[in-house]
Amino acid sequence: MDDGRSRRGTGALRRLRGSAVVKCLGVALIAWFATGCAAPAYAEEVEKVLFLVVDKTGVYASNALTGRIDRLELHAKERIEDYQVANAVAVVVTNQRYAAYGVLPGGWQSVRVRAQEETESVEVGDYSATVVTSDRILNFYGRRGAWSEMRRAVE
């Protein structure tokens, strides 16, 4: 009979130890999340490495990441209508084109404005930019330096 009690006692002791381990792990996990050690799955913060200098003859992209300064030369009769700059991407809107600059590939990439097309909005953030026009939605991905576009349905 004592032998049976010791088995029961051992089982209860194992259950107690098991639950204590689970409780300790649970408390440790909660502390880990609470202290910020378990970062959520968000993109890393992009530091400010791109600056624009705008004058009458052109736009200069100052790329602090690579140490380059790249000039966007304006064509004859080309005028700057708007520009936006984020941490690592910039967009310049002229009466002739949309020009974007990404710090990783470096250099300006342009898409021509179509006849009768009007710019509705320009938004930039970190490595990405979106230009909405009366005809299209244009996206620029600054990590690769590539434009993509989709034609808008006209109502």
C-alpha cells in the first residue's frame, strides 16, 4: 500500500513540476513580449538617406547611402509641378514626365505623361511611391528602381 501511495505521490509531484515549468515558461514568454524582445513582423525602419535640392534648372538627389548626387535635367519647356521625398525614394512631377529616384539602384527613372493626363495625387513612403493620374495608377519600387502601372477604369 505504501508502494501505491509513493507512486501516486510521484505522479502528483510530476504533475506539479510539469505545471510549474509551464507556468515559468508562460511568464517568461509574456515578459519577452512585454519588453519588446519579440518584435512584430513589420518592416524595419528606414533611415533618412535621401534629400532633394530643387532649383530652376533641375533637381538634385543627394543619396547619403551611396555618397552620390544625381541630377535630373529638365528638358526644354519642362516645368516642375510637384515633388515628394521620403526616407529612400523621391518623385518629381513635371508637365512632361514622372521621375522617381530610389537610393539602392541610384539614378532617375522616368515615365512620360500621356496627352490629356492629369496628376491627381502623389504619395511616397520609405522605398515606395504611388502616383494616381486621371488615366493610370503608377507605382515605383525604389529598391529595384522600377515603375509599374495599371490603367484606370473611366466612369
